[in-house]
Amino acid sequence: MFSSDRRKRLALPLLLMLALALGAASVGAGQPDARPGHGSSPGATPLGGSRGLESVRPEDLLAVALSRSEVTSLLPGGADWWPELPQFNPGDFDTSAPGLRFWTVQSYHLVKRGKALDSRLDTTVSLYRSPALASATFAALRRTGADSSAKLIPGPRLGDEVRYFTRKKNDLVETTVRFRVGPVSGRISALDVRLWKTEDLARYAAPVLARVESLLAGDLEAAALPAATARLLPPPSSSRSIVASATIPAEAWAVIDTSGKPLRVRDFLRGNGAGTLGFRRYRLAASPDHVAEVTLFAFTSSRAAEKWVRSFVHDLPKRRLDPGATGALSGFADMGDGFYELQFTRGRFAGDVSCFAPFGKTTQACVSSARQLAEAWYRLLPA
């Protein structure tokens, strides 16, 4: 137990993952709202206000997405929906979407009776270089893309363009609302045992749309990573660039833990001072379609950190690799499905490094990249 299974994210079909990224469009039978897009009328306020859209970061899009507090308050039994690790994706990860700068995904899993179920709620926000490019991508997605197999259903109007659709996903039902406001598109998608009401999806989307408006006015900016956390995360280098950083709750790790016991994992983390974790995604210079992710566990004692990592090492699969110069208690393995993971402890801290290709085939470049990143991080952390 206490080891991660971020492979759950990789197990989603590629088209579904890309569908989470793209957004905008039509109501009911597919006719668009006639309102002009943001910034398209003469004399309109420039997109992004005084900040300008070029200054918008992936972290800002995550701040736009449906938050955990909103999920808890808006959804029936909302406290049972736990967040997953956020996804920060550069726009060129999706070559079918011209002008896409980047997109973020925040997923929630339903946890019932101590188990994470298959039901999930995905909220995605994407930023394009212009309203026209955002709208064009939406249209292409409906004509020939991932949405072409879905059934359109009527629902309330939202933003500049919107559409609702549904389809079967094995034993579950997907219900989705896509919307666009200017160059920003979004998607809220429920995968559950039942069809969700489009009126409910529109209600859940309302606070997201309000924050999109604030973003476009230049009034929304994500809070900076706490300085104490930022100092403890590996900086960029010639071999890696930072995509985005965030702090995440213990539940985000617990819901993907391989033990299948999210309550136990959450309680261990919270009970030992690691209720909030530092998280950062990097892009690899040598393999631009690959990413590395680090998660920082700041425990109250070295004993708790050692217990956490010892459990990880004990449960590693047979495909173990050399963890390099990362201390006496560390482990590294090919976890399968194109996912490599290394974990170590130093003092009261535990560090987790993973490497994978989110939308392609993971190569052996991940082995050396993950090891070098972990070694540099081990030297950075205080003993």
C-alpha cells in the first residue's frame, strides 16, 4: 500500500482524454447561440484586460475549473467526490487543435464505503489563441472527432456556444456539457451509473463560467505556490522545463493509491502532517512528448516518511530499476503501462517522481530522466 497508481489516468482511451481538452459549441440539435464571441465587437475590451492573455498560466486555468468546495456544496453527496491529481497539458500535446495554448483537467472520483468507484466527474478548461480557433476546434470535434459518436441532448444556454451530449461507456453513462466563452473552452463530464440532468450540469458550470469572465477581464490569477513549498521542489534545468505547479490535498493521492484503501491512506497522510502535498509537472527537453511529475510529502517526522517509502518499496513490482543516489531507503520500478516511478526519503520528507508520455508511447528516456531528477531533488531537500 501507499504507492501511487497514476496509471489510472493513462488507462483512459486517448480520444476521451483529448475530448476532455476541447470545448465549445451548439445547443440541443447543434445550432449555436447567435451572440458574438468575446472581443469580436468593435471597441471591445482587449482579451485578458491589462494583463493580456499571453500572461495566463496553466495554474490560472486550474483556478477556473470546478473546485473541490464547489463539488462538495453543489453535488448531492458532494463530500464523497474526491479530487485526483491535476493534469497540466501543453497545447501541442493535441496536434488536432490549432491554436491551443494549454489545457488543465481536474477529475473527481466517487468514494463510497471506503472504496474509489468507477464513477468520475471531469472538469476541463482550455485556452486558445483566439475565439475563432476555439470555435473552429469545437466544430471539428463534433464533425469528425470524439464527440461525433455522441447523442446530442437539449440543455440550457451557456456562454457563447454550448452543447450537451451523452453516450454509453461500458456499464456507465457519460453526460457532458461543453461550452465556450471567447478563446476559453470548457467541459464538465460525468461518468456515472445514470444520466445526469443537463440543468444540473449547467448549474455546476455556472461558477466556472463566472471565473472565465474574470480571467478574460484580467481579474483572475491563481495564488502563487507557497514559498516554503516552492523551495522544496526541483527547479527547472537544461533537461526539463516547468509546466505548472500546485498544492493538492491528501485525498488526491489517496484516491489513486494502489492499496485500494483511500480512507486509510488519507488518514495516514493527514495524521502525520502531510494533509497538503506539493505537486509539479515538468516537460522533458530530450523527449518533448514525455512529462515528469513530482509530489512532495512533508511529514512531521522522519519516522513517518520512512514508513511511507518503505511501504512503497515493499510493494514494488519485479521490474525494479536502480534508484541512483537517492539515499538508503528508495525504490524505482517500471510500473507497467508506460509508467515509471521512483520514491525516496530524506529527513522528514518523502519525494515521489514519475515519468510517462501522457498521449503517446513511453520510451526508455524516462528511466534516466526520472533518476536524474530524483537525484537532484534528493540533494536539494534538507536532511
